[in-house]
Amino acid sequence: MKAMRTLVRASAMAVTAALLTAPAAAEDGYRLWLRSDAPAEGPIAISRLGDTPTLRLAEAELRRDLPAAANLPVVVALASDPAVSALRLPVAELGNEGYLVRPSSIGGRQVLLITGNTDRGVLYGAFALIRHVASGGQVANATLRSAPKVKLRVLNHWDNLDGTVERGYSGESLWDWWKLPDYRDPRYTDYARANASIGVNGTVLNNVNAKADSLTAPYIAKAAALADVFRPWGIRVYLSARFSAPIEIGGLKTADPRDPAVAAWWKAKADEIYRAIPDFGGFLVKANSEGQPGPRDYGASHADGANMLAAAVKPHGGIVMWRAFVYADTDPEDRAKQAYTEFKPLDGKFADNVLVQVKNGAIDFQPREPFHPLFGAMPKTPLMMEFQITKEYLGQATHLAYLGPLFTEVLEAKTGRGQETVASVVDGESENHQLTGMAGVANIGDDRDWTGGTFNQANWYAFGRLAWDPSLDSAAIAREWAQQTFGTDPRVIGPVVDMMMRSREAVVDYTGPFGLAHLMATGHHYGPGPWVSELQRPEWNPVYYHRADRQGIGFDRTRTGSNAVAQYAPAVAKLYASPRTTPESELLWFHHLPWDYRLKSGETLWDGMVRRYDRGVATVAAMRREWDGLRALVDTERWEKTAAFLAIQEREARWWRDASLSYWQSVNGLPLPAGAAPPEHDLAWYKAQSYPHAPGNPH
Ligand code: BDP
């Protein structure tokens, strides 16, 4: 009996001890990369000079996130504060969003000063210090300075008013339009905080496939409520505008941008929006693309449409982001050429508050695309980069694909005009544009961990960091994200960064190597469908892109084909003109080659393709093993979710490989090279797979 009592007491003590050491809540990913709690031993000395809502947030963030062990008092202050201006620090080059963090002497005391020319700059400085400390740096010797290279750093939410998200794989929309404006979910604040921590300063609330309703008074009031929440975090709201709204909600007979009544309607609409949202950012427009209305419906140009809207927001300081993602069913031209053909002649015709928003590649966010030929081709027009953070074509929510290398590969690409890079076009350096921007199609939803999986958070993070500074290194971003997300233990960080840095290339390998693209299934775009050929518009069919036949595979975009290569500057066009000088990673994007074409490795194209598919699957298997090794070092909930996702990814990588190979074999009749495993099923089986309820599908 006594022994029993002792045992009970002992186990009760064990439970109590466990409770004391366990975190207050399980780590479910909600806190993203901002994982510190208020220091247990009381906050370090933090003082704030000046008082604005944003300065107060900067102070609160430091109190919440800096470790108690920090051994230097911290002062947050505007550079214009007399105590700071007396120091004569080099603050001019910080602009209105940059920050400076450095040990200084204020009022005879040694402190760590966080300053900027605006309170937003100070807030970014506070987050920079938190990032520095969370990735292993010290408070005492922190010396950090940075100013954003890109002015508009904007998320594009493809969120619908009914709560669904087009190409969203993380639950429903974060915006509860129905309960807005009365109920402001605290999550809106957490969203703004996360964005501010990585420098995002704008958000387009609604889908580019827009409904006119979002421009009606009730929805303007709802957007205004969100803008109120976001404002102190330095974030402006923008709206996608449906070009035909004057007809749908304005009672006009036309939306012709040259009609004065249409222009007057938009002007009045802009005035109405600015009364509710004085710092409204402006409009994003998808026009004459995939069934959306636009100026071409009236024989007017994209510049006519953009400039008419630009005039409406101009008196209020607003801008228009006009998308170049256009292609038409009536146009037999290579889809990859159409945006350039349409927009290049308009260079110099856009108003000065218009940015043309260009996707990173000429087709559509594929796992790999050469940079869009418009970059470098419209020197008189600010071109805004559009990346897709949500991984529509890279395995959606469950595949681990860190997009940092995809983003930097495009940004670092040379346009062929001297030393110009895509980044220098986007950040304005190349042509000295002041209005610059980068957009990322958001991967955020109402899932508890925001993005449907821990590693998807890294893509949101990397987008923000690269929008701030497109010259950052993707591995360095992976490392700082991983340290903030999992802690600084090198036994974790090494494998995590390694997995991340291999992941995107693995997706390229198992979905379509050597520059193949657009091979996915129809509608939901989930899984393989290289055989699809019966869709109404030719360029909706994968066969349009790969052009595989008994002799060879690939899209000839040289002079003997569509001549899309001529859209690049001569130095780049020359490289792409020959398969020998085209990077092998982009080979079949530009060339139709025989299956027995000799790769640089000496093997045939076909053997090389099979090897890439196998390499992709093998890399995912290796990533799984690496993650397995971290079981004891990562909190259970996040570890298990990622482990389950990696198992899905490995299965689906095999599916992609096997389905693709069995289809290619049905076309080329070639055997697999020695040692390659035959596909698990026959082609008919792969073709029969159907997923009517896959998420993110537009409806
Ligand atoms: C494609 C998506 C489609 C979007 C379109 C766009 O499949 O849902 O509406 O891009 O960017 O990638 O407008």
C-alpha cells in the first residue's frame, strides 16, 4: 500500500515537472518566425523617445521579443529627435523606410539606438534587431543598417468575397468579409505584424479575377476596417478592380476608358474610396486576360485603360498596378510571346503612377521558366515583378519547395543589356525609376499555421526579404528563417537549410526537367497530365508546350520556330538561339530536340530525362531521411506534420515520374535505360486519375 502511494506521488511529481518545463502551448506554427515570448525575467531596459502608434509598436515588439539577457539598454527614437540628431548620424540615405541600429551614447548613457527617418523605419529596425538576436546575434554589438531597394512590397491575395481562395491551399480566406467591418479579428493584427517583420508594406485584398462588388460602399467600409488595423504596421491596402465595374455597379452602358463618363465614374469611385481610406494604395488590374474585361474590348489599349484609372487615383497619391499577364484565344502566336508583343509597343505611353506588373516568366509560374523577356525591354516603364508564393505548380501545400532559389535565379538573370539584371530593372536602378515594386501571390489562409505547412512559411518570409533587397542570398535567407523558426541548434539548421536548398530543383526534376513546362492536370493543376490535348484553347493543353512526338520533344522558340528568342536582347537571344549555348536547365523551353540528342554529360536526352526524374524522387527520399533524423530536435506537432507531408511528396514525386515516363514512352517507343525502374502502373491508370475536389480550383 505504501509502495503504491509512493508510486502515485512520484508520478504526480513527474507530471508536474513535465508541465513546468513544457511550453505553455504546443508549437503549432501560429507564431511563424516570431517565436519569442515575453522574457521570463522581466523586460530589458527599453525607452522610447517620441510617441506615435508605430513607435509604440516598435517598443512593444522589443519588449516581447528581446531576451532578458540583453545587456544594453535599447532606445527607439526618430532620427529627428533632438537627442538623436545631435549625434549627426548618416541618416539621409535611409530614406523614409530604412533603419539604423547601433551602439550610441544618449544623454550620457551607452545604449543601443534604433532609429530611422520615420516611425516605420524605426519599426523595421526593431524587427531587424529581433531577427539578428533570434539568429544568434548579440544585442550589445549590433550594428545594422538597411533601406529597402524596392518601394512597393506587396502581397496579392487571390481571395474571393465568399471566403474561398483561388489557388489557396491553406484553408479559407483570412478576411471574414461577412463580419467586417464590425468584427476585426485579432488575427488581422498578427498578419500585419508578420508582414511588417519582413518589410512587406502593402496588400491587395481581393482576387485579380475581381468582382465589381468589392468596389461598392459596404465593401469599401470593410476594406477600410482592415486598412485601420494595418496602418500602424506600415501596410497599405490596395484593391483589384474589375474593369467593367462602371457597367456592373455604375449603371453605365460601357467601360470604354476613352468615354468621359467612364473616367468620371472611376474618379468619383476613387474619391469615395479615399474618403474611407485616406492612404489607399491604388488598384491592381487583370484586364483582357482569361476572360476578364478590359480596354481591348473597346479597341482601346492597355495604356488607355491603365492611364484612365491612374488619373482617378493620382490626386490622392495612388498608383495602378496593371498586369501584363495577357494571352488571347484568338491569337495563334506562341503564348510565351504574347505579353511582350502587346506591351512592348506601349513603353513610354503609361502615366507616371502606373507600374506594369510582369510575372517572372512568360508562361505562368512554372517550376522553372526563363526570365520574362519584358524585363529590360520597357526601359521607360516601371516594371513590377510578380512572383507566386502559393505553389500552384510546385506541389501546392504539401510539397516542400523553398522558392528562394527560384526567386533569386530570376532576379539575378542578365537581361543582355550591359550588366543589367532583372533585379536592377525591378529595383529601378537600371533606368533610375523611383516608383518600383515587387508582388507576391500570397499563400496565406486561415489555417492555424497560416500557410498550410511550416516550410511554406519560408516562402512568405523569403518573398518579403527579397522584396526589401533583391540582392540577398537565398541560402542566407533560408538560414535566418530556419534559425528563427526552429532555434539556432546547428544540428537542426544544417539539415533544414540543406533540405530547403535542394527542394526546388527536386520539384523541377520530378515534374519536368530540362525546361519542360505546363505539364500538369487540368483545372486544379494538381498532379501530372502531359497527355492532355483535348481542351478548347490550344495553349491550355500540355501537348502544346512539350510538342513530343516519335522523333523528339520541346518547343522550338528559335528562328525556325516561334522565334520567341528574338524578344530578348541580342546578347541573350544569341545564347538561346542554339541548344549548345542554352543552359541545359532551359533546353526544351527553347528547342525541339531529338530524343537521342547528346547532352553535355554524353548521355542521350531521353536517358538524361529519366535520370532527372529519378534524381528528383531520390532527393525527396533523402529529404525525408534528413527530417527523420531531426525527430528528437524539433517539437512534435511541427515535426509530425512535415514528416507526413514529406511522405506525401515522395509518393507524389513517384507518381509524377511514373506517369510522365509512361506517357513519354507511349510517344517515343523507347526503352528505359538500364537500371531504371518501370512505372508502377500503365498509362491508362495514370490518365484515369481524377480529383474533382482538389483545393484552390477557381469556380
Ligand atoms: C494562373 C492561375 C489562375 C490565375 C492566373 C492569373 O491558374 O487561377 O487567375 O494565373 O495570374 O496561374 O491571373
